[in-house]
Amino acid sequence: MSDADADADARPGRKRQPREQTPVQRALGLLVRREHSRKELTRKLTAKGVEGDAARAAVDKLTEAGWQDDTRFAENLVRMRANTGYGPIHIRAELGTHGLDSSAIAEAMDSYDGDWQENARDLVRRRFGETGPQELAQRRKAADLLARRGFDGDCIRRATRYDPDD
């Protein structure tokens, strides 16, 4: 290698070719951004061109090391969705799409220490003011909103007929 070639390699600003990442490195890169379920992480790896068996092996390795945990993922998702105004029906359905079994979903839902009724009332207050919906049309709109967000009928009735002195 000549001195000119060595100088060219040492020049600042010259871009190096990125090294090919292993499936474990790719999976870890996804996990440091946010939690993922096993199913979601495997799907994302295969979408990036990682072979199915290699993707599953990488996810297994990260699960054993404690980097990926479906229980932690589920509890985090329940908390995040509840804090952004979603109800238990919506959250249960979303957890199901992430490949969690019914016992894991039930555990995650039970781990939530908030009050679904208060969440529904809070959402109605934010949309319709402190006094809540007063007219029938407003109550219907509030009920539709809560139903779309995944709250059950009983919760919807109580939130749309909210009495601040309650």
C-alpha cells in the first residue's frame, strides 16, 4: 500500500462500509428503542431479511438474557395505552395481536393499578369540559368515543352521566 493510499484511508469524512449485523445485534437494536413481543420482534427480523430460524434463535437468546420479556412488554403496553385514553377491551385485543396467550393477557390486565372508570371520565372531561356532556347529542358522541376507545357499556354509562359531586 502506498503512502497516498494510506492517506486516503485515514482522511476524515471518508465513509466506511457498515459491517453486516448478526440477527442478535439487529434484534437488540430494536429492543433498545422500545419493548417488543416475541412475535413482533421475530416478524421485524424476518422483514429485514433474517432467516426465520435465525430470527427465532436470536429472540430466544435475548429472552434468556432478559432483554426480551413478554410479561414486561404486556404490562408496559397496558400502562401506555391506558394512559393515552384506551379502555380494557381495546387493550386486550391489541395484546392478542402481539401473540400473547390469554393467561399472559389476563396477568397484564390485572397488573394495571389504575381505575378504568376514572380513565373514561377523564377522557370525557378532556373532550367535553369539566361538566361533561349535558345534552343527549353530546352524550351520544361521548358514548361513541368511549366505545371506539374500548370501554365497556357500564363504564360508558357512568362516564357520560358523570356527576362532579360523585
